[in-house]
Amino acid sequence: MRKTKSFQSVRRQYFYPELKRCPSCHQRLSLLRGLYLKKTIQTLDGVLWLGGYASHCVNPKCQDRQRRYLSSQLAALSLPGVTYGLDVIVRVGWRRQHDHRTMNEIGQELRSLGVQVTDREVERLWDYYRLLLRGLNQADLVKLREAEQAYGGLIWSADGLQPESGEPQLWVVREVLTRLVVRAEWLSQMDAPTLKAFLQPVKALGFKTLATVSDQQQALVKALKATWRKPHQACQSHFLRDAATPLVEQDRAGMVEIKAKIRGIRAIERQIEAAEPQDRSAAIVGTYVLALRQGLRFRSRAPLQLGGVRLYALLEELTNSIQRCLKKETMSVSFNC
Ligand SMILES: [Zn+2]
């Protein structure tokens, strides 16, 4: 998966470590200057450029001064060394295991969703999926034991990923300090008792626990607190996403309204296609239609991408430009307007 790919549109996202205090000496952690991790991944939701800040302990007497702490949410988006989002891996796993699709069929589906992937890479993603569900091996347990001794305990984070709406979710538990995937399983229900039962085998490993981290889903927070009875921390970007959800929903509704008003583009496009090559006004109108087509592709995504607002601004710009253009037309029509 090292082949260089080029992407038209890349969304940038920044992540800060959720941990605020050093697990070893409990002093406040301090952010390191500059980005500690940069990575571009393809997700089902577009291409993401991820920037991760790290924190460290500045207590000169602390034995863990060398340790760097990253966002557990950042770790949840992809596996180390893999340039596809975990959502893509989960989709591959679901299609193969549940729908019995061939690698080629899965590849075609992903490509139709805009993911640049070869059938060979789909096979690698299937391997990663199986690795994810394999569970802990002896070396992982040793690593966890060492971290437990070094920090006096471990930190668990949990997250669910859905391959398609209405389908079960793949739930993953990670240990934050070692970034190990500890447990993954498909769950059809997302209530607190189900999640608690899912967390139980992790608890049964018997490691000492310092804290838990997750988004603000009530059932999940309840299950984490009931399982470990330890402090719980909300992921910042999850928190922001949850806070922005009503805004994004409004934006989506606004976008639907605007789109309902823009009708008949296809008819205009046909006229442009049928026009003579030397028809200058057809060329000008064609430029506007193209801009409009691009605007209709804008999407709203939590927390900060508001497609409706962007589309509205674009329409305003186009209207102003057309008006300027019409005024000028009494004199001459130019391609610059
Ligand atoms: Zn420390």
C-alpha cells in the first residue's frame, strides 16, 4: 500500500491527546510543539489528512519523561501503517464475511465510492480485518503487562463502526497507552447491557485500570463506568462533533431546500452540448453550469463542514457575476466575466 496516490480534495483534521495528566506522576502533561504524527488516509467519507499533537510529562523527576501521548481518537481512525480508514477495513470485512462478495466485487464497490484501491489492496485490507478480530496474542499480553507496571494501570477506549446504516456495528476496544486493539466484535445492539457484556472479557484480563475514554454516547459511557468504576474522559473531537450535530442537520435541511429550487440544469447542459463550437454565450453559460454542478456536490459533515452554507455563498457569487455579466453584455460579451 505504498503506491503514491493523488487526491483531489483532502480534509484536514487535527487531534489533541485526551489525557491531561501523566499516568505515572499525575502532573499536568504539556503539549509538544509541532505535529507529532501526520498521515493521509482514504475513508468512505473522503480523504483525510490527519495531524496529531502529542503531549509529554515535564516533571524532571518523572520516570516516564520520554513517553509521548497521542489522541486515542486519532488511533481509532486507522491501523498503524495502513493508509485506509478503519471504516474501509470494516466495510471489506462485512462484505466478505457477511455478504460473501469476491475481492473484485468489493473493490468495485469501493472504487464506485471514490476510494482508490486495487483488488490486491482489498485483499490486504481483508487480512487486516482478520487481524483485527483475531484477539490478543502472547506478545500483546506481555506489552500490556509492561505498560501496566510502568504506569500503574491501563486506559481503555471503545468505539463502534457501522459498515452500512441499519447493519450491526463492529466494536473495538483499544488500550490507549500501548495503542493495542484488545477486542473487536460485531454487535447488533448498542444498549448499555450489551456493551457491558462486550467489555467484560477485557475486564476479565485482570489489568489494573486508570481511566476510560470514549465519545459521549450515553449507553457507552454508562457501560464503561459500570465496568471499571474509573474516571471517564470524553474525546475532544467526538465532543465537538456531537455539539455540532444540530447545526449540521440544519445545514443539510437548508441544502435540500436550495437544491429543490435549482431545477432544469440538465436541460441547459443539453442546449450547451448542442450549441455550435463558436457560440460564445454557450461557453459562458457552460462555465456557470459547471460551477453550479460542483456546488451541488458540496456535503455537510460534522463538525465543521457546512455544505449548505457553502452552496448558498456560491449561488450568491454566481448571481452577482451573472448580473455583472448581463450589464456588460450591452457593450460586449467577454469570457472573463
Ligand atoms: Zn510524569
